Amino acid sequence: MKRTIRCGVFVFFCVCVFACSMQNPSYEQCDGGACLDGGADIGKSDSVPLPDSMPDSTGEAKIVYPDKDRDGHTTETDCNDDNENIYPGADEVCNGVDDDCDGKIDKNDDNLIGVGKACGNSIGECKQGTLECTNATLICDGPTLVLPQNELCDGKDNNCDGEIDEDFKNLGTGNSLGDTCTSGQGACATSGWMQCNGSATKLVCSAVAGVPSLEGPAGSSTCYDGKDNDCDGLADLLDPNCVSCSKDSDCNDQNACTSDSCVGGICQNSNLADDTPCSDGLFCSGIEACKSGKCESG
């Protein structure tokens, strides 16, 4: 346990002169304005060690500057004696504070730690930048910096995780990137594979469906060739176009621009002349007339 004797009028500055040693030879050092037993466990004090508090050659007392934050630098040179991380020679870091007491703060100080070092990553489409001190914070920036983006379907590693197009894989058989797929049905069916669309946001089948041909009329070879020629999902005699008719209503194909009639058990479908009136069954579509076999608004 420390034993202390106050050092008279010099308490504030901890200037003990001969007071300590004269009162008791074992009290040899000041600590916080008090004389400490020289044999005690004297830790850090709030002032510099005893040598600076001894009288000089003239016998006059020397003023000892306090070191409150105990960083080895007194208030004579320490620009902030309340913070042990701030003192002459300390590392200048990006924090809005003059850490090394040279009168310069952050990016105005050539000794600023970290600035200019490479940052970010260079995986995939990413490119590294450099550390910059902005608003007392180190940030990764610079003209070369490319940050991770959302993964696109474009054969590139956009999110810089070392994988390419991973968000479009393993979506289930037939729905994942590279899986085989089919477009169209019947005679129009063609095969391809699942690939990225033009905007690189989803998958589409590379195959393009074929062009339908006629199925029928009844009795024709197209009704007995085992093919779904008109690509409606119905082949040969399962297609209404291949079934013999008994009246005109059997031949109604719901097309407003065809004339449908049953002639000799066979449906006859012919396009109406252009500009003849028609109706597609939709309201508010204006005046409608047949144009090349289609009902169009005038």
C-alpha cells in the first residue's frame, strides 16, 4: 500500500523539491502531488518521473508538466492530454482528429495511414479501387473500382462470388440454364435449350415453333397422315376439320372473316372479300372490316 505525504504548496504541479526526501528519506518520488515511499510499488503517475522535479544546479525547482493520459507525452507537447492515442509521433488515421499533433488532420497529413492502399476485390467483373479518406471515414473508391452487382444471365460473374449465372441454374429439370426444351406442338414442335433472354434477366427456350399448315378438309390426305398439321393439338380425325359435316353450322370456325359451309359432307371455308363488314365480338373497337382474312378495326 502506498504511503503518501502531501508536498505543501507544490501539490498542483507536483513539484516537491527536497520536501519528500527531507521529511523521510524513503519518500523519494512524487505521484499526483504526493510523496511516495521509494520502496513501494510506484505505478504510472499523473506527472513525469522524479528527475524532472528535482532542483536544478541553482537549487531552484523545475516545473514538471502533467501527463494525464499517461502516454509518455506531457501537456508541453501533447495536443490532447486527455486521450492516450493522441500525441506527437502517433499514427495519423482517418477520423477527423490531429492524432500526431502536427497541426494537420486526415487527408491534409502526408502521414495518413491506409490511404492509397488497394481495396475491394478483382473476382469476376469486379475491379479493385483505392482507400480514400472522406468525411473522417476510410472508403473504397477511385476510378478503377467496380463493385459487385446483381447476378445477370449473361455468362459473367456479376456479383463477384466466383460463380457464373448461378441464379439461373438448378431451377428444376427443363427450367434451368442449358436444359433441353421444346417450342410449339404437333408438326410445329422444335427442340432447343434454355438460354438467357436478350435483357439477361430470365431464361427462354432457344427453339422457335414451326409454321402451321392445313389440317383437312375431311377426306383429304392431311386427315390420315398421323400428324397435327395445324398445330392445334388435334391430329387427323380428332381435328374437327377432318370430320364430315352434315350442315353449315358444323363448319363454323368462329372466324369472322370466313364463309363456312358444308358441301358434300366437307366443310368449305373461304375468306370473305376485303372490306366486307365483320365483328370479332369485342366492344369499342371501331368500325371493323375484313383485311386479308382477318378482322381489323377501321
